[in-house]
Amino acid sequence: MSFKYAIALTGGIATGKSTVAKKFIDFGFNLIDADRIAHIILDRNYLEIAKLFGRRYIRDNRVDRKLLGSLIFSDKKAKKSLEELLHPQIYQEIKRLSIEQDSLKRPYLVDIPLFFETNRYPIKRVIVVYTPKDIQLKRLMKRDNISLEDAKKRVNSQLDIETKRLKASYLIDNSKNLKSLQYECDKVKEQILLDFKRGYYV
């Protein structure tokens, strides 16, 4: 069995998903990190990346993620080619890890930035980390030191955050400060544990 006790953790770029993930690890939840897995698989496929996009994206037998990211966020065809190469491999590894986690018979998180976009994972429960788009853009510009135009390209390459918000099983509002975020995380954690106790995960 895979994904039975899984909860997808998602949101938009620069909404604070990584911070939330750390807080849930502190709560004692296990976490499968799709980004970390994707980075490993990306480097493993560096020869295929070179064939698809050129040797300029490879340095010392590893993919230059920043350079490749600039291409992917501005070229839909390149983005689709990369996803067709990587997503099936990423899925298989996450599925393997989820089977291990399901054997423990308790809720765990699967951090998947593009959970709704890929529509690949049969996970019923989803935490969405939310912040309004204007705040999202400001945080992204500051975090990555990029222009508003580049920030908009990256944000617009994903499903709109307001749409994701409506699809959430559990919503964490990260539009304020860290104290507020802690309260939001505590509240969702308690709801998850209550749902588990009530047998919603069986």
C-alpha cells in the first residue's frame, strides 16, 4: 500500500512551505521531500539534460540548476520536456518511500511543490501553505534577488495560489509573522491528529 497515511504539503513558490515543513518535523512528523529527491534525480540524469538542452547546463557532471531554472521558467516547451524526463522517476522514488512510511501506520507529510500541477499523486489530504500573491511576489524578489518581471514568470508558471487555497484539506495562512505562522501550524497539527484519532486515515 502507498500513500494511505500521506498528507501532501504544497503551496506556491515563496509562500513559506519549507518553514512549515521544518515545524512539522519538529512536531515529530516524518517527511518525504520531493525537491531533495528531484535534485538527486536531476543530477543522475545530467547526460540526458545535456542532450535535451545543451552542455552549457552541465558543470562538473552536475546540472547547473540556476541556469536551467532560467530556461524552464521562460520556455514552456523546455519545461514540458524536463518534466517528462524527471517526473516519472521522482514519482517512483516517492512511492517507494511512501510504502515504507505507510508501514508505520501514522500520518506523514510528502512535500510536493507541484502537487496540483502534476496531478500524479493519489493523496487524499493536502496541506496548502497560503500567502496572497502580492506578498508572494515580494518575498520571492527578496529571497532570490530577482526582478518583479522574473518573479511574475515563476509565480505564473504554477497554479494560482487562490485556486490551491480552495483545494486544501488543511490551510496554513502564512501572510503575517512567524508567531502567527506557529499558531497556524499548531492548529493544523492538532486537527490532523484529531482526524487520525477519529479513524479518518483508515
